[in-house]
Amino acid sequence: SLTIDTSTLGFIRVGSLYVRTNVEQEIDLGKGLIHTQTVIEYLEMLVAAMQSKRVTMLVGPTASGKSALLYELARICHKNLIVLHLTQETETADLIGQWVPRVCEETNQLLEDFPAIIHVDNFIKRLTKFLLIYVCPILKRENPEAERETKFLLPRLVSNWLDIRTQFQLYFTSLSDSSKSELEKQTMENDQSSENQSTVSKISDSSIEDLTTTVIDTNTNNKLLSHIEKCMNHLKFIEEKLSKQIVYLERHKSLCSDTNILLQDCKNLIRLIKIYHKECSLKKKQKSINTNTEHSKADITFKFIESQLVQAIREGHWIVLDNINSAPPEVLERLLSLFEENPVLNLYENNTTEDENNATEELSGDKIHPGFALFATYNPKLEGANKLSSALTNRVLSIYVDALDNDVKYDLKVNKRNDANKLDKFDPTKTNVYKILLDQFIGVHGGYELVSYCLFCHADAKMMLQNEDIHTIKGFQYSFRTLQNTCSTARYL
């Protein structure tokens, strides 16, 4: 039987193959998969595909565990896995990078602070979804008072954050508007430079202008520091409430684990915001000390912000192009050079030089981190998806993943005497998903019987759908996720 061995420092054995692990950092990707023989077989195939240095594409239907297998491999190898969810709206700029306007020198917070705001914004969305969909239904049954407290907490979390985010947006908008007005003012002054003015009036005008600029800079810095402090206080408030939720969910290991992950993310964001606050405070002090008589006119420039894909290529992270057939063909065509045996990515979008011979940066060879790996997931039955080109499919190694509930079915046997079909019951304990589902019933009396009963019901439903005895609504897919939801309902009844 296949096994996974983690006893060797710096390496891990998956089946019969060894793969190098990242011993420098521990990356928490949540709870791992149960290592059934089927799971280990797929992990071994993934390791073999990685060692070929080619792009690996997992092909399978909905709920076949494509993404889960990649998460598990990244978890045991201590690798940072970044999942890019591709849709019909995905553009080349989302995968390569884009130019973003910024105000030079005095207002460069436009680029430095917005990433932090985006991280917090995504965190608030994840937190709200988690509390509303998973936590509240459980607390309603077990702790109604805590459930009411959580429901009252949700609007406050969202409204306070929306207020803080709006203040940030207004701040950056005011910076952009002020820079434009400075440019217009500079143009007007140049037009009027031909007029005769006395030296005294010029000196007095410039001194008044410098004084006004200093006052404006102080006010804008004070506003920014105020907004950052509000953001930090809001995150500290969330940290306190999440610690309470862990106490409420003490009996539920999976939800408690998810809450711990959110709590850790919250602490990381607080540290991130503190760093921004410290940097902005230092900039404010430097501006007050540096009193140059020459006034540097504000100018609007652009900076190229690299995508997560480009950053992963440089830093050696793993990238997953999820539902690759959902992306427009022209977007995938832009990445085809990365699918070659010797991958190359030309950053035409980041053309920062005027020299025609060296106008485009090329990521290839030593510029691609040796730890970088590219994966893709492909669902052939996905509605509204595009057909992958042969140019792409010929450049990848495809691993076909069966549906997790593929063996949860009755076997039809023909009786030779009367040519009648006979249903042969399967053994639920020998299915691929038995151990996975059993994990949900730890500590529950009769858990083995409940899992077996759910599996038989699932097999019955699949048989009825196959015989068209029952019909589902359009777009609904009866899969392992349906079985999981059935077991979750049975668990908490």
C-alpha cells in the first residue's frame, strides 16, 4: 500500500517518489485531506508531473477534489499556494499586471496603502460569510444568546468597515484632485511668466506658496494617520470578537480551526497596518524637518503593479489557474509561453525603457525561481466554459480525476436464467469517501451506521437520476458535495 513519509528533513516521500519541501517556513493551509489510497495515488502522480518541470492540469467533474489535492500537496510540502479563479471577465492585466496612476513623492500613499485596504476588505468579506453561513446556524441550536450577539455584531462589522473604506477613498480622491489643481496652477504661472513682476513680489509669493503647501501636507498626513488608526482599532475589535467565537465553537473542531485561521489573518493584518502607520509617521516627521525653499511641483506618474502570477514566478510560489476553460481564449494565448518545456514570459505591458533593444523584460531561465510551479484545473462539463485549444492541451500534462463518489453505486448483474437485472449492494466501508465522511461523525454515537445510511441513500438517488425516476432543476449537479451536505445535516439533527 502507498504511504506518505515526512521523517526526512527537507524532503517528503509520496508513494515511491521524493519531493523537496520548504523547511524555512510553516504555511497554514487549514485542515489536510484524509490520506486514503486514492488520494495518495493522485498525490504521487502530481509529484511525478512536477518533477518533469511541465505544467500540470487536473481534469475532472465538479466535486472531484481537484483543488483539494493541490492544497494538500502544498500543505505537506510547506509551499505557498495561490489560486487564481478564472472567469469570462478575466483580462490579461489580471494575470500579468497593470499600470496604476500615482502622485509622485508627496502622495505616493495611493499605491502604498491601497493594497492593505484590499486585504482588509477581502478579510471582512470572508469573515462575514463565515459567521453568517456556518457559525450562526450552529449557535442558533446550541447557544441562542451567542447567536443573537453574533447577528447584532455582523451589521456593525460591515457598516464600520464601509465607513473607514469610504474615508480612505475620499482621502485618495482629494490627493488626486489636489495634484491636478497644482498642475493647472503651474501651467497658468508659466503662461503669465512673460509679465513684468518685481523681485520682492516674487519672493513673497513663493514664501506664501511654500507655507500653504506645508499646511496642506500636514493636514493630509494627519488625515491618513487618523484613517489608519481607525482601521487598526476596527481590526482589534474583530480580533476580540473572534476570540469569543472560539469559546462558543469549542465543541466543533472544524469550525474552531477555521476561526483560528481567521484570527491569525486578523493578527497579521493588524501587524501590516501598524507597519503602514509607522512608515507614514516617519514620513510626516521627515517632511516637517526638511524645509527646502524650492517647491517641487506635484506631477502625476504611473507605476506598473505586477500580478500575483508574476510575483510568484519571481518568489517561487505555486500558482493554480482554477477553471482554466472559463477564461477567454486570448487571455490563455498570452500565457502559452509559460507552458513550454523552457518557460518564458515577456512582460510587454511593463515597457519602462525608451531603448528599443532592451524595452521588454523577459522572465526566463534564472529569472524564474526554481521553486515556482504552475497548475491548472479543468472541468469539461462546466456550463458556459470555452473549449481549450490544442496548442494549450499539447503543452500540459493532464491527470484525470474521477468524481469522489464514483464508487458509491449499485452494481447491475444480469441473471442468466431469466435475463433480469439484479442489483448488487456495495460495501460502503470500502468506498473512497467513507473515511472522509466518517471524520464528520467523530464523537457521535452510531456514526458508522449514519455514514453507511447516507451512502446508501446517495446511491439510491444516483440510480433514480440515471433511470430518470426523478429530475433536478436546471443547473443543479448531484455530486459529492450533495452527499457532504446530507451528512452535515444528519450530524447536527
